[in-house]
Amino acid sequence: MNVEILEQQSEAERWRAEEVLAWAGQRFGARACLASSLGSEDVVLIDLAARIGTPFPIFTLDTDFLFPETYDLIGAIQQRYGLLIERLHAGITPEEQTRQFGDALWKRYPDQCCEIRKIAPLKERLQSASAWITGIRREQSPTRANARKLEWDAKFGLVKLNPLVDWSDSDVWSYIRLHNVPYNPLHERNYPSIGCTHCTRAVLPGEDARAGRWSGFTKTECGLHFGEAQNTMSVAERPTESKR
């Protein structure tokens, strides 16, 4: 499968987002799933899929630490489109996590917390899928700058599709406003990227769009998309450069 995907990558770069979704529906059917964190890109994908008649299974990683606004949005999306968003939970409750690893694991070892509450549930869910669709955009961060519309994900062993990879932030919000798509109100309070309550803060003027994620750590990704844990350290632990 990875050889086939590599051969089709260049052609896929010319496809519009709707064409990527249509291809996924024709090629994989219900074995293509839409992974949604309910961010601005994700609600656009849900709306696009509904408009072209490709009702992919949709899931979200419910870490048990999401914002109330995110949970409210899940309900609003389900009601608007008449669908069910599957909520994936970790194998242990927050209370069990505290007993096993100590209090506030996310403050000490955020990679481990993400592994337990996000990566492990995702791995299990993707075992029954042939392709997953994400809201990754190149503009979001340097780690996403080389993402393609059609990829082979060696980490999870399946096809990965990023239909909005070449969209700008302006493109996303123009679509949301044009089609009156429900979205998380936290976006209007300087939260361009929204994760767990413990590891997400509002972004300050002039900061990178993902600066509010794992603030105080070198961590910029939870590990779902780009490799394993990043050997995260707090800002205070960063080695200082020698002066000459």
C-alpha cells in the first residue's frame, strides 16, 4: 500500500479538499476514519464530508481533561449533522493515573501523559482502519511544514490524508463563516490550538499559534503525527549555549 500511495502523492497535491475526501470514500469507505480534535480545521472537514455525502466514522480523543467548551461543541456537531462522534478514552481513569504515576503527570512528564491518554487509544482505534483523515495544515507549525495531502503513516501502518494541508488560517475561517459551521468559542479568546485544560493556554500577541500548547516545555506535538516522544524538557532545564 505504501508504494501505491507514494506513486499517487504528486497527483494528490493537485486535488481540492473535497476531492481528497471523495477519493478516501471511494477507496476505503467506512475503513477511512476522521480523527477530530474539534479544532477549526476539524469542523471544516466534518462539514465538507457531510456536503459531499461521505459520512466517515468520526472519533475524538477524550482525555477526560478537555475544556467544557469542547464537550459542548461535540454535542452541537452531533446535533447539526445527525452523527455520532466516537469518544476514545485512555485505558485508565485520571484517578488511576494519579495512583500509578503521581499527581499532575502532565506537569512533570507531559509526553507520558499524552502517551497514556492520547497515543495509546489512537493506536488501538487505528488497528481497525485503513486510512485516517486529519486537519493538519502546513501553516500551523514548522513540524507540519512538509506534510502532504496523501501520505503513508509508517508509525501506524496505514494511509493518512490531510485534505486541508495547503489551506491558510484565513481559508479555514472564511469557510466557517460562509457555511455557519459550529466552532469552539475558545478560538475567539486567543486559543488557536485547543487541547487539554492542563496543557493549553491562550496565545499572547506575537506568539506562534501553538505557543499555548505545553507552555514552559520544549514539547510542541503530542506525538500523534510526528514520531515518538520528543524527549521533552521544561524551559528551565534547557541547556544554555556556551559563549565565546
